Amino acid sequence: MKMHPRYLAKLVLTSICFYIPGYGQVVNPILPHPDPFITRDPVTADGRYVLTATTGKNITLWSGRSPATATSDPRVVFTAPEGMTQMWSPTVWKIGGHWWIYFTAMVPGDQHGIFVLESDGTDVLGSYTFKGKLDTGRPSIDPSLLQTDGAQYLMYVTVDRGENAIWIRKLHAPMQFEGDAALIAEPQSPWEKGEGSTKNYPVNEGPTALYHKGKTFIVYSASDTASPRYCLGLLTLIGSNVMEPANWKKTPHPVFQWSPDRGIFGPGRGTFARAKDGGDWLLYAAKSTDTPTAANRETRAQRFTWNAHGEPDFGQPEKDGPVAH
């Protein structure tokens, strides 16, 4: 069968993760996988950022010299054993000299849980050992860390309350909690419950910490995951104790949302990196169709700025195509 040149070119771009080494051109979507997570700064000895995302069958780490090009050199560091399913939302962190990967999965006879890998050495792109399940006491997904004052706090999402809600709990060690968990965000507004869509499960999920000039934020995803109106919300820490729910102020509207005119639907799962020039990048997952499904979400990248109040200003999703640097 003869293939039209336009579709052949698209296939070639897809096969190389949408980036052509040597030509410097980056094209959105940058990665054909959802739920991205990128290291805030370069973390390899040769100055690369590390990116991971949901593949569904393994934990893969990509890397690159800029946030928008951190999609090269894929390395599978863990493959699901027999029976493990629904592997989602990996995140990678350096704690105590080693690298730790937290991810969502299910194993036979159990509900969603958070599982952990530890690096065998100090190389983030080296080998890892499976450490097992982290006991949150509840069916949980979407693990991510908030780090402040030398302490680590695990943020995660419970899925057994008729809603997806965000909790936080201090870590004594990478596999051990200290104290109880605190509920810091649950869907309350119509836009967090699928307003304007046929998909209306109430959702606050995918928490990711963001820091700027002494301020601490949590950017989270809201609305039904399958809704084309899936979007990003914002929590701002207004006190010093991150475990105190009253210290988290929720912005009453989405801070990044769909743009039908630009062909971007359901933008969520924000993750952030600081560019080597001092600017900031947002990576997120979205669809190019308004079909009410969680499928077909891919990772995109764009720059963002800060407003006069020191809050993130993500603007609007950019159209698919060349990424502006």
C-alpha cells in the first residue's frame, strides 16, 4: 500500500518522539503518553532533565538537555510482573542519596495502591529495585512529593470516597510514614465535578508541588478525567504547616483549561521544570479531540510566567505544532 507523504512524515515524527536531533525543532505533542512528570532541574552528570510518564506496562525514564527535549534515550527501569495492571503516574525523587520512583498500580486481589522503586546506586538512569507497596491504609493513586524545610511529604489521591481527593502525609523515610494523613483538597465547585460535560465524576487528583520566591503551591487536576474540560486547579500555602488543611487556599477557578479554538481538550497533570535560562516550563497531558474519554492523552510543553502576585500564569494551551522556546 502506498502511503501519502503527509502521513509518512507524521509516522516518522511519531517514531522519534516528535524531536529531530540535530535540527533543534520540537513539536507538540512531545511524547505520546499521558501523566508526565519531569525533574525540576537537570539531574544527570551531563546536565539532562529526566522525564517519566504513564506507559501502562512499565516504568520508562526519558531524558534531554531542555524540558521540551527530555523525550530521548528511553530507558525501561521496571517492567510489570505478571498480574500487575493499571500502572499510572510515576514520579521520581532523590532522597538520601538514592533515587525513588513512586507509582500507581493494581495487583491481583487488591485495589489501587502506591508502589515504590529504589535506585541501586546514585545514577537516576541506572538500575532500580522493586521495594513493594507503600501502605496508605486506603486505595490510593497519583503519588508525588512536596519537599520543604528538609522534610518530605507524600501527596496522594484516595479513590474510595465517591470522589478523588488529595491527601498529604509526612514521610519519616521513603517507605515509612510519620503521623497521620490530612485531607487538603476535594472537589467542591461545579468545574471540579465535570460541569459542561457528559462525564461528571468529581475529581481533585494529580497533585504536583510548585515553588516560587518563597511561596509554595500545589497544582492539581480537576473535573472527570475523561471530560474534555479536565483542567488544572491551584492550591496556595498561606501558613507554615503544610499538614493543616486550612493553610491551603484553593483558587476558585481553573488556572489552565481547554481551548477548543486551539484544538486542545482536557489539559491536566501539570509538571514543572526550571529552564537553564531561568525561565519556567509547564508539561501537561491533553487530547486533540473533545471525545469524552481518558484515552488519547499526550504530553505537551510550553513556557509559563508569573503574575504580579507571585502566582503562576499558565496562559492558554498552545496549538499543536512547533514549540516556542
